[in-house]
Amino acid sequence: MTRRERVFEAVRETLRKEPTGALRYSDLLRKVKEACPDIKENTIVGALHALRERIKSGHIKDIEIPSKGIFRLMQDKEEPISTICGLSYLRIEGMYQGCAPR
């Protein structure tokens, strides 16, 4: 197994252990470094970049990036993305409808 593959597996394992199944990039980097102490940090950073590119291209389908800097393991599709990592987004529809001059 190559170093890159070991980092990919460490990412999956780390995300599986998280209750939300998601982590911010900095937390993910720190936990992967703890899981793979024999791999240099720059190698891990490069592998995370390669992972991000493979996710964007569709080669990796079990991990998604719902927002910039957040990696999420797609275990259950029912969980709304808006609740990931304690982030909450309010959708206010029609708030500015009457404010625009005509």
C-alpha cells in the first residue's frame, strides 16, 4: 500500500469515528498526522490535495466536500448538510422582496 493510499484510508477511518461524519481540513490533517506518524506532514498535505481533486472529479464517491474546507463521509444521505460540524444556516425566503425600488 502506498503512502497516499494509507492517508486515504486514515481519512476514511477518522471520518467514521466522528459522530457527524465530517471534519474541517485542519482537524482532519491533525488527526491523520496522529494516525500516520511515520508519514511526513507535507506528504499528507499532498495526499489530501489529491483526495480533494479525486472527489471533485468523481473518482471517489464515499467522501464529499459540502462546503469549503469540510470533508464528509457519506454514510447516510438523510442527514442535511446544513447541520455538519455544528454549522447552521438559516434560509430566509422572501425577506427582501419589498425592499427593492421599482
